[in-house]
Amino acid sequence: MLKKTILTLSAIVIIIFLLIQWQVYQINHAPGAYTFEVLNQPMNGKESFIEGHDGVKIRTIVGGEGPTVVLAHGFAGNLEGWNMVFNELVKSGFRVIAFDQRGHDKSTIGKDGVSSKSMANDYKTILEHFDVKDGILVGHSMGGFLSIKFMLDYPQIAQNRLRGTLLMSTLAGDLSRDNSQNQIQIPMVKNGLIETIMANESLATLFQSTFIGTPYKAIIQTALQSSKSQDLVILIPILEALVDENYYPQLSKIKTPCVVMVGTADKSTPSFHSNDLTKGIANSRMVKVEGKGHLLNWEAHLKIVEEIKKMRMN
């Protein structure tokens, strides 16, 4: 009986292993829109560090001249994730500011730590330091969540300095609501299991593929490289804020015009979040990007630039 059980379990393990390898093979051999070199193009700007209210050092890259666009990345990312959007905007006649969120990549944590309150204050610091006027703020995922927090905490500054906000692949909190993927993946980050998964090439590939509408090797490699050096432990407080905090009841207080963008294949921040954002923010409209997932910064960078240009014209 024991021998039969062992043989059965061994067979199941082998089948699972083969299924994983087959899925990884399909991803690695799928045709892609861009090469690894294109997805990792250097940013056409100048790096500097600015100091925030609590001593935090925020890394920024600024490039171009013209109307200002500020780019705020998502959880466990960095400013390089905006490279394709950044360079296209610079070519299109914009001044573009990208920054590492506190606790991410080269930005420090500061005395107040990693929280929605302290990170929303960093947005204020960025806008004031660079004297942004009539600008457009683009927030991706966590960056969009913090953009909402910023507009709620500093409504006058938002209205005085921003022409509008592009909320991309994002939400106003309650991250785990009706989302089995997040309900599984978030505890994996918090208990450290994700580090074991990311250490295995095949498992890391499958994990990262869940964030992309049509995954292929170059975009998987780029996304993995972007988050590779990030210490996830220090970011747990903001991950918990994304789950525990809920600003949907306060959205009617936002007066800054907003465009809400979401990929129809986004599993991390599904379109019901975008629907709720659009319903809650009076001066807003929604843009759906067919077949794209959570990483619109690489999957649909030209669509992002197109919407920013429309916001300048309105």
C-alpha cells in the first residue's frame, strides 16, 4: 500500500514538472513585440537625488523640455520600468520626470518608513522640487494607488500643479477583493516563499507570466530583471496598505481630471477596480487596452503616450 502511494505521488510530481516545463517552453518560444534590447533601452535623461520631508533620498531621472509628465512606478519596480514611455515622451516634446519610490532600488526609506502617507508626501516633494505646473501625473499599479492617496491628502497642490492624472493598472486599495491570484501571491511575498520561487528559473518565469497579457521571453526577462535586486521585506508595509486600506468611499473628493487605463487581461488589478475608479471620480474616463495585462508600461507604451497627448490637448 505504501509503495503504491509513493509511486502515485511520484507520478503526480513528474506530471506537474513536465507541465511546468511545457508552459515555460511555450513562453520562451512565443513571438514577442519587442526584443530584450528594445525593452531595456537606456533612458535619455539626467539622474539626481532629492531630499524629502523626513530625510528620504529620492532618485530621479529628468529628460526633455516642454510640458511636464511625472512617472510613478509600481510595487517592487523602479524608474527604469518607464524607459520606453520616457524616451517616447522626450521625443514627443515633453519634460519627463521619473523616480524610484521610497524603499525601491536607489531611493532610501526615510525616517517615516514605507507607508501610503509618507509615499504620497513624496509626490508632493517631487512636484514642488521640480516646480511642476500644469503637469500630468502617471501612476502605475502601486504608483496609481499612491497618486490617489496624494490627491486626497493634498487636493490643493494636486489641483494647482496638475492638469490631470493617468491612473494605470491600478486601484484605490482593497487589493485582494475578488482576486484569487492576489490572495495566493501576496502571502507568498509576506512569508518569503516568493524568494524560493524566484530562485528557480522555470517557476520565476511562470510567476512573472501571470502579470502579462501575452507573455514572451524578452518581456519576462525584463520584468524579472527589474525586480531582481529589490528587498521585498522592507516593502511589506506598503503591500499591506494596498490590501488593508480602501479609498473608494473618498473618490468623490478628487477634483483633478483623471484617465483610468486598464488592460483587459490584467489579473492583478482587474477591470472592476477601474470601473469603480471611473464611477467614483467625477471628472474621469476609462480606457481599456485589449489583450494586455498588468505591465502596460512595456506591453502598450505607445497607448500610454497617446493618452498623455490627449490629456495635453483637453
